[in-house]
Amino acid sequence: MRLPIKARRLYITQFEEDMAETLQINSIDEDIKRFVPDEVFETIEDAKETLSYLISCYERKDSPLVYPIILNEGRNIGYVQAVPLLEGWEIGYHIAKPFTGYGYASEAVGVFLPEIMQYLGIHHIFGICLAENIASSKVLEKCGFTLIFDGNDLYHGQMQHIYRYVY
């Protein structure tokens, strides 16, 4: 995949080993703990271990592909990802709490979608979120996803009310 992927206010690139501290700090806000608890890194060591794994995945197309979102000024504010599912791929994203509400997630997802879909050779990708995660639903809808399921299903190992979208 051609990187960096550039948008108006940000770009998407590959993780580097020295990004562990920022990854850890960005992962411990209340939204990520609430909506995607398996993506919380309580220590820098946890973040380093995960980062090494994520970097190793860049050479494969059967593992999570996670990329940092960097503001044009150089600040790492979150990530965007494509994760394999049994029935295809799912997009995911997180913007650190101090940077939410500015449209960065929509901007990142909007430029990431065509690149990752071409790279993976896929024609659709899912977006799945808790029904109570209104911000995530708005990002998916703003980026052209269509709601295909509204109900209870497994989400991070528990039955919860979710929305499933497709692009």
C-alpha cells in the first residue's frame, strides 16, 4: 500500500517502534476503555509488545493492519485499521480524547477506505460499533457506510446492542 496517505489536515503512515508511548497514552481515555477495551494499553511495555506485533503484520494480508493518524504538524492522534473477520474485513479507528469532535476520524477514514480496499482487493468492508457509540456511527454514516444490522450480537466477547454497517 502506498504510504503516507495524505488528507487535508493529517496523514496515515506505518507505526514505528518509537511510537509506543504515544500509543499507550492515546489508549487510556474513557472512550476507548468503554467502547474497545481490548485496545487499551495500561503500560508502555504493553504498548511496545503490541506495536512490535502490529509492525510485523504490515507484510501480510491476513492480520490486523493498523496505521497511526498523524496531524500535519507531526502529532500522533490515533489510528485507523482494517481487521480480518470470518466474513470479510472490518474498519476501525480511534482518535485520542483531546482531538475528538474536530472531524479527524471522518477525514482519516475517508482517505483510508479506498487505499486499504484496493490494497486488500476487496469490494466491501464492515464497520461495527456499539449502538451507544453515537460518534462512531456518525463517522461511518458520514463516510458512506450503510446500516445493515441493528440488534444484539457478540461484541468483544459479550452480547451487546450493536450496529453493523457496510461500505
